[in-house]
Amino acid sequence: MPSLGAGMETGTLAQWLVQPGAHIKRGDLIAVVETQKGAIDVESFEAGTLTKFLVEPGTEVPVGTPLAVIDGAGETAGSEVVKPEPVAPIERPHVSPVARRRAQELGVDIEALAARTGGSVNLEDVEKAAGTPHKPAPVAPAGMRQAIAATMARSKREIPHYYLAATLDFSAVLNRLQTMNASLPVPERLVYGVLLVKAVALAAKRFPEFNGYWVDDHFEPSERVNVGVAISLREGGLVAPALHDADGKSLSILMREFLDLVNRVRAGHMRSSEIAEPTITVSSMGEQGVDSVYPIIYSPQVAIVGFGSIVEQPWVVSGKVVATRTITATLAADHRVSDGHRGALFLAYLRQLLEKPEAL
Amino acid sequence: MNDAANTTRQKVLAALAGVAPELDPNELDPQQNFRDQMDFDSIDFLNFATHLHQAFGVDIPEADYPKLFSLDGCIAYFSKRPG
């Protein structure tokens, strides 16, 4: 059972996605694990042949418990080894996280239900199947709220945060986006959040003391820049999975991955590496009409950058007041690792990248 | 409501359901902004626009997006640009 975020002690194996005999590559999805943060698709750390399950679906086990035996190619190679039958991929039902949780509470067989509904299951389907009336309530499931509370309480308790904010001219980003999107078909158009992610990734690469983990009383900087993106779930709650290596990817690739990530997370198919590996996080408030946000660092990370909504306001350009679209970036960082001077340089570089976004 | 308008309405509702499956069309205020009613964010809107683009088979310039922020707005827009 992998550790999927700070504070996770146990997880429940919800479903196997492969069968014994399957050839597994590193990174293949092998199981669905139910945690307080919802269902997570677990990727294999090993390559080889999955020979045996050690944990049955529905079982809750502590972090660190082996879930299955995977024989490495070297160990099972030999003249007498029978080539395993190719295993047909299992059809994945499309189940929302809250539906999966509710199904567990009500004892509804989600696989059988998915077969009846044609593969897609939402909360209403589960409650209909169980004969429970649907109560529409946009409140995060109790487990999700507890997980957020535990993570945030720990961060507030253990991390000496400091905050720096900068309001910057956002019109160059929006103009660039407009130009790019004019020649793109609807499904490939970019949202400005992707430029925020790329800018933060480049700033994190230049200022390594904001990119990595605080573990065992010291800071471990990360070579890779995996930007966690805070994503609100339609049925309540929040997760912040990673866009891997965001500093080295083009905007169009990042956009494709961002869209895929948000859609998978909202459908309950977040992957274990995405939840476990962010090295810095971005939290953008979108169009909610707030000027700025003062985010809390996700332990064991050491920095998070929040962005308020886009605000049009008077702005001085070359001695003249003009109406300009602006955005306020707030850096929250860990004083055990950096100080306000470095934080100011980080924000100044972020401003430079966003006000002249040709380099993104 | 004539047949063409009714078909347009059904296509828009199907596109909405693709993004917000929990939506009850009877509770939707046709004049109110989706963002305020259903907590749409930029990715929800991108998915919605993609569904509309596929359902009506027309390109939708980004400059037209504000016309698609409500059900009535969508129906008016696609009645003028039938797919």
C-alpha cells in the first residue's frame, strides 16, 4: 500500500485493474485504492509478472503492506517458464469518487451497477440502486474533509510560513492567449492557468529552495519540477495532484496534460504518482472574484503560489494611467528553507515571466 | 417552442450534462450564468464548448464564448448558426 500524501496511515484496496499472469511495466495502473482523499489509481513501482494478489478488494491495510507479488523478469526467466496468456484489459467503469464512496456505504456493487448503466456511474445511480433518495448537497464527503483538515492543520502547526504578494500586469498573457487560441480548434485551446503553471515551474527551477520536500528535519531540493495544481471537485473537496516536469514542457503539451488531469481527477481516476510527487503547488482562484489568496503549503512541500482572480484596474504605464487587467500572485514559503529576500526574487522573476510571456 | 429550437435546446442540455452529470435541467434558470449556477470553472467551460462544437459541428471563436454563458444565450447563438 503506497503512501499517497502526508498523514495517510491506511488505505482500502477497492479494485484490481489487472489479473494474475499480467505483464506489468513500471507505471502501469494495477489497482484502485480508496483513501480519505478519494479513489486513486495505483501505478506499479516494479516491472515483471504479477503472480499473486496478497490483498482482496474491500480490505483496509496499513501503508507499507505488500499488495501483490510481482516477479521480476530475471527471477522467472527460464526454459520451463510457460508464457502467460495475454490478459485482456479490464473495462474501466467511469465512477465519480463520491459515488464510489457512497456505494461502499450503502453496500452497492459498483461493478454490477456500471455494467447496467453502460459504464458510467454517478451518485444518483448509486442511490437509485440502493433505494435511497438523492439529497443534493455540495458538501465534501466527511473523509475528504477530514483529510484536508489533517493535512492543513499539520502544515499550519509545523511550517513557519511567510507570505509575499505582488500584483502584476496580466494583459500580455491574456493577449498572447487570445492570439494563440484564435488559430486553435475548440478542444485544443489554452486556459491561462497553464501559463501560470509554466511560469511557476520556471521560477521554481531557477530558485531551488522553493522546489522540493522538508523531510527528517532537513530540506531535500528536487531536480524535477512537478507542479501540483489545486483542483476543486464538483461534489466538494480539493486535491492538488502534479503535472510532472512542467518546466520542460511546451504550453500545448501542458494544456493537454492539464485537461486530462482535471477530467480524470473529477472522474475519480487520479494516479498515485500524481498525488505523491508534487514539488511545489499552484492554487488559482479563477473567476471567483477574490483579489488574492493566502494559501497553505502542502506538507512536505516548502512553497505554494496562489493567484487571485483577474481584476481590471487603473495602472500606471509610462507616466499615464490606463485600465489594465491584473492578477495578484502570493507566495507562501517555508522559513526553515528560505527567507523573504529570496522569496522576493522568486516573485520578481515570476512577474518578469508573466509580463513578457514570450518565454513561456 | 418550434422543433428547431427544441432540438437546439436538447443538444445544449446534453452538452451540459456531459460536464455536470448531476444537473437537473428543470432546476436550471435559462437566463442565469452557468458559472454562478453550477460552479463552472475554466476547464468545465472548455469541456462544455468542446461538447457544443462536436454537437453542432461549427467552429466557435473564443470571442463568442460570453454568448454561451447561459442556456438562453446558447439557444439564441446556435439558432443563428445551425450545425
